[in-house]
Amino acid sequence: TLTRYCPGQQKKIVKKIDSPVCIQPQLMTSSRFSVFRAGISFVMMCIFYTSAVDSPELSPQTFFSTLQPGKATLVYFCQAESPRTSMFLEELNEAAKPLQDYGISVAKVNCVIEETSKYCGSEKDLMKAYLFRGNIPLREFPTDTLFDVDAIVAHVLFALLFNEVKYITTLGDLQNIENALKGKRNIAFSYVRAIGTPEHRAVMEAAFVYGTTYQFVLTTEIALLQSIGPEDIEYPHLYFFYCKPVLDLTQPCRRILMKESLTTLNIHRFIKTMEAPLLTEVAGDPRQVSTVHLQLGLPLVFIVGQQATYEADRTTAEWVAWRLLGKAGVLLLLRDSSEVDIPQDTNVIVRRAEEDTQVEFLALSHIDLIVFHLESTMNIEEMVKYEDMEELNIEIQDDEVEETVYRDRKKQLPLELTVELTEETFHATVTASDSIVLFYAGWQAVSMAFLQSYIDVAVKLKGTSTMLLARVNCADWSHVCTKQNVTEFPVVKMYKEGQNPVSYSGMLGTEDLLRFIQLNRISCPVNITSVQEAEEYLNGELYKDLVSYSSMSVLGLFSPTMTRAKEEFTEAGSYLKGYVTTGIYSQEDVLRLSSKYTVTLPALLLARHKEGKIESIPLVNVHVQDIVQIITNASLETFPEITVENLPTYLRLQKPLLILFSDGGIDLQHEKTILRLAKKKYLDSVTPCWLNLKKTPVGRGVLQAYFGTLPPLPLLVVVNLHSGGRVFAFPSDQAVTKQNLLLWLKKLEAGLESPIKVLPAQEWKPPLPAYDFLSMMDAAASEHLAQKVPECIKETDMHESDKEQPDDKSATTEESIGTLKMKHSGRSSWFEETKKPLRHDNQEL
């Protein structure tokens, strides 16, 4: 048994362990260690301080005379003892031991003995610590940045490991490093909330050990983390990038996320599992097998196979190994070579790291079941460690939303960022300023879950928006909610002076609500007054800060005499307000724009800011519904990533789905091929899209329904949900090229390919007519669309009744474009059944 101090702990904690998993620099074989151990000393200068730092107290002259070339030294000066310096030196005293573990010594130098050094000068200089190598200054630190033990260790190592740890701020920086290291080295990329935190220290300590083997990359930019993956960005993260095996520069590096918190021990264990073989073949008794995973406290999963099915068994084991990478060791055990009596129906064996646990013999029919079994038992173990016994006795909620709210019940929300309204304050507040009001019920799980998203919006808008964010708890103020025509929870309404309240009907998430609020800052549509202003609008310059919220801007072109057409477009703009930016231009010189973009009036110009192109669409005998449908369809991406949120939008197109299933990011070559075909109109009969199984795990169940088991990815599939429910798979032995894909689609059209699956002809009907909420929504949308929608009310035309009372008395509320009942256009006939058609509109993929 070893008794040692773990550098990853925040205080001087002696931890007793049964194996040397606590990283000790004295035991390291890193080539860097000899340099640091021989060349680093950490010397602090101060006077009148006599606490327990075990280093000698030196005079400036003595200290500088002992400096040796190549040695690193951190020097601190002060003239008198003060509470501020005393607190700093107390933390330094605590940091002495871990710094010594890294070969960094700590000493004191007393300036009062002699003041010959220039560093014993002004008071400003005395609030800094100076880092030297030999007699050459390298770095200076304000002492307030060295605020505790973690900050001291993190800053010192960060300064000394400037070659091993690259600090970046943009996604471009990360991509450049990733491309440069493909085929050469793997990357350990980490995000920490700030420099000097315990997580930063843990990363630096790991870099000290593994920096010569892997390239460490660090960022504190949360926007960069948002572009990496869908994980919760509130907490620090560490990813391991497998770049060394990537020889094709067009291929991305596989990224593995460390699920545990960022501590030195967890990072060490995680990196060790990344170094271990992905899959190991073993023979003999699983009870006697030992790998690095067991030494690190992780379980072992044995995939039981046989020689006759060796290739298939090894492929399955590799799939399981990638899914459990960092969580467990995966081994392939051939039944033929094992002398152990394994039950005939067993195909998986699980061995826990604990010595007293029994080996599990399991019969699991799918990879997902293996992963689920292991992760669920690991999660239970984590809960036992995390929750106290009283918490464990509380019943788990059977509703997922309620369970989430229950688990987050102790999370403190900054509710002060929004104004809580009552029956007395509601009217005065919403009439005094433009307001967004959330109506919710404190007893309802969905309301409380959305309240978190609403507060997140308030955080993002803090100090940048003139819109007041408020909330009303309808459980306390039911009269207010009734008066505002609130019949369900949660509901968000926007109140603007002189206008009727507008209800938000998008997704109940932070980003969608934020986009709705930001796009509502401008008119519906905005009135463009000159050709130059129209060009600025189309180029994204006029409303530059809104481009990120609306990837497309729509400009309607009309001659001054086209009164009816302008009214139709204005109504369409009111429907689309908050979801896409619209503008209108009808000056005498409008022909200059129509001539430039080669379109006859009336017309629409669609500016796609990401692609940097402008399309023109003539409006001939179209009405409000047609304009809304044109803009809605045009706003859809050419090759979108399908998610739970946007799937209904693309199903409304009534076309077969051409889906590329991917276990992570999309292959760039596949993306280029499909986009090229779509641009040339070869894919007009289908809806090309892709699905990331990591971001949308339900896709695994979809593939299992199609194939019976999870097939190798990436995989291209055509699914026709609207006629026949047939599923076709692109040949796995062919590359996804333009020629192969076109030939395959022609075979489908000619009926020369057999489906791999025919989905059953069934509908998800409500148990009773009163529960048919989708039909009610469609009926409400149709009725709402048939009614005359008031044009955007100008401030000069607002009614006195609106000034007096902002109540929402309208029988219907504003609906999002997602609930509008669109015409079915562009339906493909080449997948339709020749006999009685089957209905599959309500099936999942």
C-alpha cells in the first residue's frame, strides 16, 4: 500500500490507495521531467513572514548569486506585512508540497535585509511575482491571479509548458492544429471556465506527464466548445482526438468525450484507457484475465464468439469497444479456445473491477443492450456515491420531464434577471415598455423545465436588449392569465405598444426563443426606402446583428400600383415575423432591382447569407398561403441534419427521405457529393438529409427497426413514409460517388431494387376523438389562415383601446409557420404502390 499526496487534490490530503494510480512525478519516465527536476526552483521574496514554508529565507544578493543557467525561478517582493500578502503567502505555504512534487522548490527572499535589487522598488512592482529562467525574466504574474493553491500550481505549469499546451480562441485555430497533426499525434483538447481553476490545474498536471506524447490544446472560450458538440457546455470538458490514425487529410479525427469531471486522477485514467488497445483477444478464464482497465477501476466486457463466425464477432466487438471507450475494456473471447464452461446461450460476459463481485453471464441480442446494461449499472453506482440514503428512498418520477425537473430542483436559477409580475403590476409593466412575458405554472413540470430555458435567454440578453423579460406564475395569479387568454402552460407572449400581443409557438428551447425575440426587433416586413438600402439589406449589412438568427432574408419587389400584391406580402410577413426577416420595396425605381436580378414584378428576392447568393422568384397570381409556403420551403436547408425538432418540417414536403446515417460528424466527401447532386436538381424527387446518431440517439432505434441490428456506418438509406413505407439501403460495398448514387436512384425509380424493410401500415390514432390534438391544431391553423390578419400596426394608427388595456382578447393566437397547413407539392410518384396506397404519415422513421 502506498501513502502519497495526489497533486490533483485541492488541499494537502493524504490519500491511501492500493495501486499507484495517483500520479507522482518521481515515478514518471517523461523526457521532460529530467529537465524540470534539474532546472526549476520556485523562490518567493517577502519580509516578516515566518510561517511554515520549509524553504530558506534569502537576501536578494544571496538569491541572485545562487541562480544557475536553465533553472526557473519565481520571485516575489514586498516591503511590509499586510493582510493581503499574508493571505497570499498562506496559499503559497499550502502549494509548497505539490510544487516540490513537480521538482519546483519554494523559498523566501527578504527585501528588508538589503534593497539593492530593482525588484524591491515601487509598490506596483511589489504586487507581482516574476518568473525567471536563469537570470532572464520570462513572465510576471499579478499576485491576485495566484489566489489559491490551484491557481499557483496551474499558472506556474502553464507558463513552463507553453510548448506542450497550445491556448486557442477560435474554431479555426483548433482545425489548423487538428489538420497539422493528422497522421502524427493525438490531441487532448480541454475547455475550462477560467485560468487558475482546479480544472485548469488538473489539465496542466496531465500535460506535465503526457505533453511529450500528446498535443494538449486548451480554451476558455465557451463559443468554441459549442461548435464542437451537443454536450452540456456549463461544465469543463476534455476530448481525446484520434488524429494519429487519420492518413486522409479530408477525414475528421474521431473525438471521444471524457464523461467524468476534470480531476488529475480522472484525466490520468481516461488517457490510459485511450492508450490501451481498442480490442484484445483472450483465451482462458475471464475471472483470471487482467488488463489496465481493471487496474484503473473499470469493468471488462467479454464478447463471446466462435471460430466459425470470427469476422462477424470481431466486428461486433469493435463496435462495442468504440461505444464503451473510456468506460470499460472490451475483449473478444472465442468459445473454442476457452476451457471454461460458458453457458450455451451466453454471448456477453461482464467482470467488475471489485474483487468480491460475481462475473455476469448474459445473453444480449443487440449492441445497444450491451451498452445500456453496462452504463445503467455504472449510473446506479454513481448515484449511490452521489446521493445520500435519504435521497435514494425518494421515488423516481415516471415522466422524463418531471424527473429532469426533480433532479435539477436544487439548481439555483438567476430569477432576478426577469421581472416577476402580479395582478397589481402586470398592466403597468407591459404598457410602460416592450415586454416578453412567460406565463407558467409552478406545479407543472414542463413549465419549470422551460423556465430554465427562459432564464438562459435572459442571461444571453443581459445588458444588450431593450426588451423587458417578465414572468407570471399562473398558479398564484390565475386572474391575470385568464385575462390574457392563457389556456395552456407554458406560453410566451410579446407585448409592444400599439400592437396586439403576439404568442410564441416555436420550440420550447433557448435558441429558438432567442431567435424569435431578436427577429421581432424589426418590422413585419421592414420598409426599404432606396435601392442602396435594398442592396445593404440583401447583403446582410443593414441588419448585420440579425444574420446569425436568420440565415435568409426575403425582399418583396412591387411596383407602386400593385396594392393587392403588397397587401398579400405584408400579411405573409406578419405570419413569418420572428422566424425569418422580410422586407418590402415598392419605390418608382424598383425596376432597377428587377432588371439586375432578372425577374418580373411582383417578385421575391431570397438572400442566403451563408452561401452568399441571391435567388429570385416571380409571384404570379399567388396569395398569402402561397407566399408563406414559398418562403418556408426556401428557408429549408439543401442537406439538413435531421433532428427530433426539425423532422416534422421536412416530412411536410411529402417526399421520400434520402438519409445518410452517421455516428458523429458527416463525411466531407459524402457531403460534397450530395450537395453537388442537389444543386444540379438530380435529387428533386427526394429530401436529402443526414442524421447524427450521437446528437440524435433515437436514430439507433430507427436503424434497428430497419435492419434488425445496428449496421456499419456511415449508411445511406431511402425511406418513403408517405406511400408504401418501403425502405431501401445503398449497397454497402459501393462508394458514395455521384455516378453510383445516381445509378442506384434510377434503379429505385425503375423498380429494380428490393426493399430491405416494409414498414407496417398503421396509424398512431388517439384513443378518443377528444385526444386528437394534431387535428385540432391543423383545424385552428386553417381557420386562422383563412381569416384576414391585420397588417403590422403603426404607432401613429394605434387604437386608444390598445393604449388603455393590453389584454389579449383575440379568439386565436399567432401561429408559427410550423403549424400552417401547407399545400402538398412536389410529391414523388416513383415510390408509390401500384395497389391500394398505405398511410404512413404518422410513423416514425
